Amino acid sequence: MTDIQMPLPEEVLTAIHILNNAHQEAYVVGGAVRNFLLNRPVHDYDITTSAKPETTMALFKDYPLLLSGLKHGTVSVIFGKGKVLEITTYRTESAYKDHRHPDHVTFTSSLKDDCARRDFTINALCYHPQLGLMDFFHGLDDLNNRIIRTVNDPTERFTEDALRILRAVRFAAQLGFTIEENTARSLQETGYLLDYISFERIHDELQAICSSPHTADILLQYQSIFKIILPEIQGLDEQEWNRRCAAVNRCRQISNVVLAVILGSKDNADQAMRRLKYSNDDCREVKYMLAYKDVPLETDSDLRHLLCWLPIPVHTYFVYRKAMDPDLNTEAAEARCRKMINANVCVSIRQLAINGSDLAEMGIPGRMRGTILYDTLEQVLNETLPNDRKALLSYVQSKTR
């Protein structure tokens, strides 16, 4: 098809030109083509070529090369700062004994054979600036019809590489596409193979799913898949699952808020997120949302206490509370919190008008100072005392006589 004109960066055009001049085929393949056709941003370009790896290395000998993917036929060419282009030889793949990686690859001269090993039809599209679009498996039709479908037999595709199960779910969540019936059935039937996938890869896919615009729909349709990767939620009944999915629909695509809603409890979050190699910051954020999921938001004292103990972004917390209770007036509560923050209202020990040095001068032993400062802060949070140095020192004196 030559009626599609895809703009390509200079380094991509240069690479294709160098390969073609050496009588080698070369096409942009995969996500870049898919995203261009969907009018979505394109960040990375991959090239597939008939050139064997040693030919590619010889043709680009004047450029810095990265060869970590050489055994799979990939030569990474560095065209400049931040411009790394992966050029991979057409290949077919053998059996996948670990349900993740092929035992070995075989180079081929056939572009169609190379496309036949790919996961989904929408990722098997190839583009050449003169020859146009190459579409061996009706990927363009599936794009237009908003369908996720595997290339050839879905059970074979998912059994080869079980990560494709989560990739299918992720694409559906990101794009709002429907997973084709046979693909969806096979996805559910082979879900048990996700036990072969590393926690790090599950983490990456789950994080992308949770920050997608159609996550709630996917959670409803593929509950069994999420119960495999998050065994902490296996005991949920249908009513509770539906309630959480409805809450996810109100989460504004904030990944950690979605996780907090799905996992439901601090213990679940701690167990699941540590297993899936989430960062300490992410774990803390989700756990604190859950720990403070029911605190009152009525009075200024309530909000000062919240600001005192909540070590996560205020907006994130209120998105979570609104997701869990759509009738809650979180907008007003958040605005009041913002006003307190901007006015530098005292909500922490470091904002108190007195400090540990003042207590030391009063002869208070070091082991008691922290307790006294926290007690003093509590008085300020409750507005029992103003954050005034003289008033606070007088209070401390009265407590330590």
C-alpha cells in the first residue's frame, strides 16, 4: 500500500537508505507504525531488515554500535545523543520452553515470516518510505475496527510467550480496543502460564495497565487474569469486585490510586507491591492512602491532622478518596488543605515555634524531647494552643514542672 505517508526522523531514513543501497530490505516495524496510524505519539522506531547482523555491523561501522542483542539479530546503532536505533534481522523462532524466550532464532530472508512470529496483528505492520505499508495479517483492518488479535493461533502465541497475555490486556486498556473472541478465550485459558513471568515484567505491565484510560473495563472483563498476578484479591466476591471496578473508573489514570483501590487493604498492598518489585516510594504512597482511607475531613483540625501524617501528594490522596466515595466533597477539602499549605499553617514539628534546642535549654532530657514536641504539636493541630513561641514554652513548662 503506497497511499500512506509516514513521516520518519532523519536517522531512520538514513538507516533505511544505507541498507537499501546495499541491496538489503529494511522496514520500520511494530509500535511506531501502529501509533502513527492511530495518530498517537511515536517515541521509538525499530527497523527490521533482510541484512544479517554481520552485514548490518559492516554497513554501520562508522557509527557507535551496541551489540547486547546480537544473539537475537539486533544491532543497535547510535546516531547521536539519545538517538539509538535497533536494527534486527528477519527471523523465525523455535519452541519457547520457558514460555517467555525462544530456545534459538533462525534468520530468514522473508519479511512475512518475520511478521508471522510477532504477537498481535496491529504490531505486525511494516512501513517503507517508498513502498508504503506492508500488512500480511490484516492489522490495518484490526486497527480500524479497534480489535486486538494475535497473529495466527492465539493459544500458540500465548503459550510461546506468556507475557503476551498481559500485553493484550494492556493494549486493550490503553487503546480502548476489544480483544477478539478467540484471542480473549485463549488468553483466559492460558492465564496460568503467567506464573512463568518475572515479577519485574508483571510490574511493568501492571503499572501501564493501571495508568490507562480503559482500566475499569479490562478489570471487569478479565478478572481471572488479575487474580493470578494479584493473588491477594482472589477471595473477592463479584459484588465487591464490581464496586472496586466502578471506583477505578473514577481514578483519573493515576496508577497508584488504581492499585490502592484494587488491593483494598494496607496488608494486601504491602505484600503485593513488594513481591512485584515496586519502589519504596510507591509502596509507601499506596499504603498511606489505604491507612487513611476513612479519616474524617470535616473540620480544619481534621485536615491539619491529615496534612501532618500524610507523606504523599495531597491531590493523589483526594483522588483516591473521591474514587472510593463519589458523594464525598473532596474538592472543598482539598481546597482548604491547599489554603493551609500556602499560609504555612503549622502541621509538623519543624514548623513549631519551638524546637529541641529550646527544650534542652530548659533542662529537659533528650529522651523526653521528642514526646514533648509531638504533644505540643497535637495541641496546635487541635487549636488548643496557638503556634506562638511564648505560649508553647509556657505550655511545656507547665507539663514538666
